[in-house]
Amino acid sequence: MISRNLRHLRLFAAVADLKSLTLTSEKWHISQPAVTQAINKLESEAGGALFERSRHGFFLTPRGEVLLRRVEAAFGLLDSVLGEISPR
């Protein structure tokens, strides 16, 4: 079962978009080790790698592509509702 930690899922989506742990940590104002830990935990829970790592960046595996579609769909629904509850 994949984590119910929304922050980990947002970080996963950010790494998929930015292709970098460092850029994700800078964008979200958290440490790079915290991003690494979140990705590692998600990969452990998903039963395999979500990213292929190379010197050119992080690229989604087929498993990662499936998760990203689900995460984007979920946040597409959640974000509008959360915005109504707590607009910032």
C-alpha cells in the first residue's frame, strides 16, 4: 500500500516534474535528504523503483508513471476542495 503521506506524494510529483532531488528540495524549502527519504519510502511501499537515476536526472519507470497518473488525478480532486476549506 502506498503512503498516505500527502507531502511524500507531492514531493514524488515534483521530482517527476523537475527530474532532480536538489531542485525539488529548493522549490519545496526542505532538505535534499528529506526528499530522498520520501522517495525511498514510496519506492519501498510501491515494491520497486519509481525512478531510473542517471547523471542527467530522475526519470520515471513504468511503475512511477502509473503512480504519477494516480497522484495527479487525486490532487486534481483534492486541491480544489482543500482550497475551499483553507484558502491561502
